[in-house]
Amino acid sequence: MLRLWALGLLLLTPLAAGPREVVNALLADPSVRKALDFIQANEPAMIEQQIALTELPAPPFAEQARGLAYKKLFEERGLRDVRIDEAGNVIGERPGRFAGPRVAFTAHLDTVFPAETEVKVRREGTMLHAPGIGDDGRGLAVVLAVIEALGHAGIETDGPITFVGTVGEEGLGDLRGVKHLFETELAGKIDRFVSVDGTRYGITDAGVGSYRYRVTFSGPGGHSYGSFGMTNPIHAMGRLIAKIADFEVPAEPKTTFSVGRVGGGTSVNSIAYEAWFEVDMRSPDKDSLETVHGKFQSAARAALAEEKARWADRGGLAMDLERVGFRPAGANPAGSAVVEAAVEATRALGLEADLRAGSTDANVGMAAGVPSITIGGGGSGEGAHSPGESFDTTDSWKGSQRALLVALALASRLE
Ligand SMILES: [Zn+2]
């Protein structure tokens, strides 16, 4: 089917162009130069914005305060139809000359830190210290810098850009904001997806998928001596962890498993009534991820059966497999123009283009078959996800410039 935007391009602009031509054409365009210069001059104000957003706590599942502030920032910068969807994503539109390609240009609102975390930013020369200052205070600021630069230079892109602050990117948030975007009002309407996440200049072009489970074994429990001879939830858990520890997985595509937390029991002289653990399995390859997931499911059934059989099921034993996370694995097609455009934009600014696999909002786009990347927001960061996180602002404007070029290239007749 000939898409509407393709029709518009055929009528109104010459041939579509490859990534390098598109980026070169952008760099030769005076209005783009104006926007790039503005970004550099405007960086101190954007750093202030990054600090202000970081100081608004946005714990997992409680991003509302930061979301409301972000909505206001979208409105002040002239985006249209600014709204907050049912998931809590903040969405604003910047129309293009044509109906497409439509680019979603995003950063995540949430942090990994609980509500009581001190988020006041401490500044020392070029260094900023605060939990969340880079991940993703930086991405949120870069998205605003792109919107401001487009407005300042009066640039009209070919396709529209939908700017989004997403919720639930981190941990048990499980990409719920971006999943919601791709399932509801924007389903089938996004042609290209970009997330600006964290610092430096990397380009994530493959999505590491994951399954995460919390496994609980439970029984009546009892005295270690007096009740001896009954099923033991901790022993059952031990059986399952031992099986997981022996899983064979491919080195390429890198597929992994890890039991990250364990708990249970009440005292050394008791048969526990409950034991639990959390396991994480990952792969950038869908089939390898499903294979390790299948091994886990059968190992769990076997461990339960073995512990029951050991004691003729005296006492009884129950097992609960609670899935606490699923991130789809995904990749861009080889030679993807979107990935190449990001590489060209990065090199054009004299930066190194480092491609990698990661677990980010872009996973969901890739899994939906939409060309999707995650790019770093520039500067350099240390200690993401730790209370000691820091961000070095030295030359960080290059991150915003790169983001602008990526946004412009993707909203153009790139192919
Ligand atoms: Zn992040």
C-alpha cells in the first residue's frame, strides 16, 4: 500500500536520499546551522532545566509530579495537543509539512530511586551530582533542547514529530509507558522511534529482551526436629536454583540467567513455611530468550515434583511463578537507514559512533517492527542507578546537537 506520506514526498520533493546524503544536506542548510548554534549557546539554560527536572522526584510508579512539570514545559515550547495519557506518558505534537514519516522522540520520566531519596543536585564546576541526573534527567533536557532549537530556527520538518516523556522505563516499570504508546492511540502510527536515555554518545540499535520471575514455594512449615519428614520450601527452592545454575545458553547471541535475590525462612530450627527468589533471563534474540524461558518453566515443575516425591508430599508444597517483568527482544533490520542516519549524525559532529545492544524503551518499537534506536544524551555520566550518580557537563551540548540531527534526519525523506 502506498502510504500517504510517501505520496506527498513523491509529489513535492525529489528522490529520497540515503543516510549520508540526508545528514550532509542537513549540515549545509542555514536554518539547521542556526539551530545547531543555538543549541550550543542555549546549553547553560538546558543544564538548569536538567537540574530542575532531576530535583522533582519520579520514583517507579510515581512519575506524576515530574510528568505535570514536563507537560507544562511542552506547552511553553509551543507543542500542540499536549496531553497525559492513561499510563501517565506526556505527549506533545509538532506537525510536519507532510503526514509522515512520523517520528516519536522520547525520554523517560522515571528513575529507579524510592520516594525518600534525596534528589537535590550538588554542583562542583562542570560536575553535577544527584541520583537520576544523567538517567534520565539528561534525556529529558535533550528532548526540550531539540524542541527549542527547532522553534528558534523556524524549522519545518517533512514528517511530524511526536515528543514524549514516558513512564515506567526502569526495572519493574517494565517499559509500561512505551508499551502503552504502541498499544493505544499511537499504535500503527509511529514510523520511527528514538529514545534519548542517559549520557555519552552511544547508539543502542538492538534490544535485549528479558523475562523476570518471582518464584515462591510455600508449605505448612514446622519444627526442624519435631516436624522432620515433610516437604521443605527452602529445599525446593534450592533444587530449582541448582537447576537454573546449570542451564546451558548460547554465548552468541549472548543469553544469560541470574538469580538476583533470595529470601524466606524464620529461624535455623524451623522448616520454613515460605521461600522465594527472583530470577532474570535475557537475550537480544527472541528464540534464545524463549528457549531459556522454556528451560526455566520445566526446571520449576521438576524441582517441585522432586521435593514432593522426596517426602511423599507430606505437608504439601505449593509453587507460584509470578512473572514480574517481560521486555521483548528486538533488532533493527541489517543496514537500517535509521541506525545509519544516527551513525552519520554522530560522526558528522566528530564523535565516535558506538553501536550496542541494550534494554530500553526502544525494545518495544523494535519488537513492533518500527525502526527504533536509543541514543545517549551527551556529556559523560558515572554511577547510573546509584545514589552517587554524577554528570559531567563538559561539551554536553554535542549530545543535544546530535539529537537534533537525528530527529531531523528521521523526520525527512530518509530511506
Ligand atoms: Zn534510562
